[in-house]
Amino acid sequence: MEKITRDLEARKAACKILDVEEMADKQQLKKAYRRAAIKYHPDHNESSAEANKKFALIKCAYELLAFDKPCDRILEEINSWPGVPQDSKYSLENRWGHFLWWREKFFESDKEKNKGKSNGRKRSSCI
């Protein structure tokens, strides 16, 4: 359970770093990555240490969200944030919360794809 909790925290932090929604697609992630990388690139910020740190975090966040490549820097960054906001969407202290998280992570993208498809039929309120 700890691994899932850490994964969720890292993904939330990555979304916050890139300033994207949790269900952003790859194209949105790429645009957000480019926008943030340009803003915090060390060449544009006189090679400051803070810019180097932010640039590395942006790269880690993008790789985590786009390619599921974990990065320990994000977890280190989370630990340095004062009072990390908790999302009340899922309670990971019980199995039901873990199931809901898992279901959304692996099946919500399919649901979104099929959302607009109705096979040309309208639903009737009469049975």
C-alpha cells in the first residue's frame, strides 16, 4: 500500500510541477513540459541553482506522467514542501480506496475514449 500511496503523491506533485490536470493526455503533457522547460531553463535564468533544480524536476515530472518512469527527485521535493495538500478523492487507508484509485488509473482512459460513442441511438427515459 505504501508504494501506491507514494506513486499517487508523486503523480500529484508532477501534475502540480507541470501545471496540468491529472488526466492530461500526452499532447497536453508535452506542451506543458515545453512551456515549463523554457521558463526554467538554466540558460534563460543565468544558471541559477534554483533554475537547475526546477528544470530537473520538470524533466522528472514529464517522464513520470508521460512514460511512467519513476523519479526519486519528485519524492524528495514532496518531502520538502510544507503541508502537502491531501486530495480527498480516495482514502488509501482502506482497500476500497485502493480499488477506486486502481480502477481510475487503468480504466478511466478507456471510458473517456468511448464517452462520445452512442452508436447513433438515443436513450429513452421510457422502459
